[in-house]
Amino acid sequence: MRKGDIIMKPMACILIALLCGMQVSFAGNESKKGTAGAQELLLPVGARGIALGGSNASTAKGIDAIYWNPAGLALINGRGEALFSHMNYIADIGVNFGAVAVNIEEVGTLALSLKSLDFGNIPITTEEFPEGTGETFSPSYSVIGLSFARSLTDRISVGANFKLVSEKIARTSATGLAFDAGVQYAFGTETALSGVKFAVTLKNLGPSMQYDGADLERNVVPPGTAWNNAQRALKYTSQAFELPSTLELGISYDFMPTDANRLTLNTLFQNTNFGNDEYKGGLEYAFNEQFFLRGGYLYSPEGNVNSSIYGASVGGGVNMDIGGVRAQLDYAYRETKYFQGTNTISVLLGF
């Protein structure tokens, strides 16, 4: 072990302890369920993680780790990577994601990402025209992220996301900032826990957001005055809303029956400040790290019933070399209650 490893390991352990100690502040609260805003922050991206039921915080690596655990970004393969992902979400909503990452030697890995939602065209209705005016509008929801990650040792990685959240509906909008932090730790091959990985991720910390804009203004005749008096411009004040912060603890184990075959078990506990706790699990089989089969399940207990609208998920992927460029194509299907299941396709390019 290098001398630097001895110094960095206690630092990472302290960071893990601090993150775990914040769990009390993020205890689930039934009375606050459904009151958080900026729900696009919770929409997953990347077919691999979705197929694993969102349980891959300890095994996410490279550019695919930006959403799941930014610490995994430090484990990028090569000089840089690019990722493009599209999900057909419920109610005909499209979730698009694109990111590019660069590995800077002796510094770390930097990445820039953009997530956007496509709601399609929605008819405009008013009090005078409840059936529609003939015009349409389309909300604009996006998250722009700047990420940084670094490997402290050959076992410990840390990372962070800095996110600008933007929501716009017609002439009303809200803007906010969010922050993610993550740690990944892999036990050494010479230990009894060889193959075990551990992760802690804290997501979506930030100040409250609030809508403002011209659509909150109304011209009215003040009460108690003649009807023909001049109208006055009044403005509604919208209620501020908090971000959907979460704390995640993940553990995984790699089974290696042969050199060509790998089976990884992923598990994760998620604590959220605006809902029930969630338990996630997933399995990934890899052959020669070229062909992949995945499955996962999400369970959120409420009594004896799964309160989450999501359940089982499945998927697969293939890793190819095309003219010196590594290309990985992944697909995931996730079942949902009340709606058709979601489909996600991702393309990752490594340089």
C-alpha cells in the first residue's frame, strides 16, 4: 500500500461517516409526500441503472455514473466518454439525456450533462374557452449539470454534481440549484471481503424554488369600488417548494465463477425526505464484459403493499469496438402501475 493511500483512507472514512450521520435529517415523512417540487431530478437516466432497478450506486462507473453516484465518474475507461439516453416515460413524456466527460491526468474527471423533458404540445384553455383556444404550449424542464470526480486511492473514489434546475410553463418559471455528493469504496482482492463494494450518495441538496412570471399577474377591480373604476394589476405569490433530497446506501458483490463470466448482485437502500423509504435490488450477468443481461426490482413498503408505482425491470447490453472507439448499447424496460411500462435506450462511446 502506498503512503498516500494510508493518508486518504481515513479522510474518506470520515466523509462516509458524515454522510451517514445526516440520515436523521432525511427521514421519510408521510405528511409531506407529494409536496416536493423539481421531480425531474428523480427521473433516472441510463439504461443500465434502470434495468438494475436503480440499485447500482456502488457499481456505476464512468459517465454512466453521473446520475447514480458521481463518485463512479472517476472510474472512466480511457481519455473520455460520451453518453446519449432516451426514455419513453409515462403519459407520453420523453426524457432525454446527454453528457460528455474528460479524464484529466493527475486532476480527475470533469463532465458536462443536460437532461430535458419533452411534454409535447398541450392545448391552451382559459375561463372563456375551457375547450381550448386553438393554441398550444409546451413546458420546458431541464437540468444542466457540472460534475467532478477523483480517485483518492485504488479503492476509494469521490465525486460531486452541481446542477442548475430550470422549469418554465408558458410565462411562468422557476430556477434553482442542486448538489449531489457520492463515495465509492471497493475492498481489496487480498481481503476476506474481496468483490464487495460500498457506496454512499447524497442527492438534490439545495435551496427552495419558487415560481414567478407574468402569468401570475391579474387585472382586477378592487372589492368595494364601482365596477367602472380602473382596474389594478395584482400579482399572486406562489408557494416555495423544497427539492426532493435523498440519501442512498448501496452494497454490491461480484461473483466470478470463471474469468469469462461475472455475476454482480446490487442492493440499495434509499431514504427520501418526501416519501417512503425504498429498497432496490438488481442482478447483472456479463460474458467477457461484452454481453450483459440485467434485472432489478424496487420495493417501497407501506404496510404490506408496495407503494411505489415502479416494480420489476429487465434489460441487456452489448459492448463493441468500432474502429478504436468503444461503443456500448443498452436497453431497459421498467414496469409501472396505471401506465404502460417505460423503455430506455442508451448509447455510450468511449475514446
